[in-house]
Amino acid sequence: MSPLKKYKEKRNFSSTSEPKGKISKAGKALRFVVQRHAASRLHYDFRLEMEGVLKSWAVPKGPSLNPADKRLAMMVEDHPFDYRTFEGTIPAGNYGAGEVEIWDEGTYEALEQAPRKKDETILIKELKAGSIKIVMHGKKLKGEFALVKMKTEDADNAWLLIKHKDTHAVTTKYNAEDFTRKNSKVTKAVAAKKARKSAPKKAAAKKKIPGLK
């Protein structure tokens, strides 16, 4: 089965501008991207180039540079390599409808090195074993990270994204939302959704106050 079969089955490419994509050959360095996605809920999509596609995890709270944080990362379907440059609006009625923007991007490599073995070979083996250790060279994410699969019966796609203790780690509270773009369309979409949800509550509260119109 094609690794992009599930991705394509979930999307109507006559309606969404997301890339149809194809399997790509790895370049000199493996690429990664983290996309901030205001879908039904705001989350971050953590994607690593591997086997010609982007292995992908949805991280609800976003990545952290604090090793004390163990961020839940739910593995989702593979995405095409071309998806790493995708930004824009996924129209209503489509899978993952909402705004998407790139939060971080760069290259990455396997932490563990072995003579005469390529990074990708090592990483694929670690992926299958449920424990991936990488070194990230991004604009925001730098240094060593681990993706560890959780051993739970009810969530076989649940992983944890963890920062290793190194020179790039922090000991203070880290919130990915503090490092977003100014005038972000994703931020505006989240704010608009909150306003729509709170409007009925505000209207109901006004009715409860006598004489208030």
C-alpha cells in the first residue's frame, strides 16, 4: 500500500489547495517542519522527512524546549514531502479545515550514529522500535529531542515528544504560543472562534440582568 493512500483518501483536491504529493528522494539533509494548525482545535503538526514522505504527529500543546515537559504527540497519516512548505486555508467541509502556518522548519539528523549507516536507515529502525532520537537544526527547535511511543492498549498511535537536556534546553516555562508570528492568520482564526462561542453566553447573561438592553 502506498504510504500516501490514507492522506489522499481523506482529501478532495478539487476543493483544497493542499499538495497531492508524491514520494520524494531524500536530499543531502533530512528536513523537518512544524506547522501551527487551527482546525477543530488548535494544535501543532510535527513532521519528519523519512522514506520519501513526512512522518507526522499532532502535538496539542506544541513542542517545548524544557526537558520537564513530555508533550503528547499523536501519530497521524504520512504526508507528502511537498507539504512541508504548505501554508494557507483548508476550506470548510474538508478534512482538517482551518488555517495552517509554518511555525518552525529546518534539517535534522539521527542522534545515534553507526559506521556506514545513513541517518535515514537508523531513523526508520528507531521508528519501528518506537523510540526516535534526533538532533534538530531549526530556527526555534535546536538540539536533541526524542519521540517515544507510549505503551497503551487504547492508543497505539500515542507518542511523547521530549527535549533532551543539552545547551539548547531551558528550565523555565515554555509555551510555543509565545513564539508565533505577529498578525498571524492562525491566531486570528482562533480568536474569531472563541468570540463566536462566547457570543451566546454573553447574550444570555445580558437577558438575566433586569433593565439591560
